[in-house]
Amino acid sequence: NIAIGVSLPFNRPFNSTYSTKDQIKSNLINLLLTNVGERIMNPFFGSNLRKFIFEGLTNSNIDALRESVLNSIEILIG
């Protein structure tokens, strides 16, 4: 078995991922838990989900949340 990457959350010793599915999951968690501008040398990485934490669940907020996540993924893969 060859490790592809590191799984989240980080523990000591680091847990490696051995499947693409597990690594994609770790990468998405990392993207969603990082605010835009928080990553040094990669200012567009992140999703700004924290601004939605205390917002009410309205249709417009859900749409804005969905759009924010999809835009973050597009920037990452684009």
C-alpha cells in the first residue's frame, strides 16, 4: 500500500490515507474549515463558512451558503 496523503484531523503520528476517496474527504474538510485569506502564499484558498455559523436558516442564507461552498471548490479545482 502506498499512502496518497494525510487524513484530518492531524494526530501524532499522522494518519495516512490510502484511497482517493479518503483523501478527497480530507481535502474538502481542509477547504471548508479554512477562511479565505488564512492560508499563507495561497490567499484564495478557503470557504468563509464561519460567517454563516450564527445566521438563521432562511432560503436566501442556504442559497448563499451553497454558492459560497461551490465557488470555493471551483477556485480550488479551476
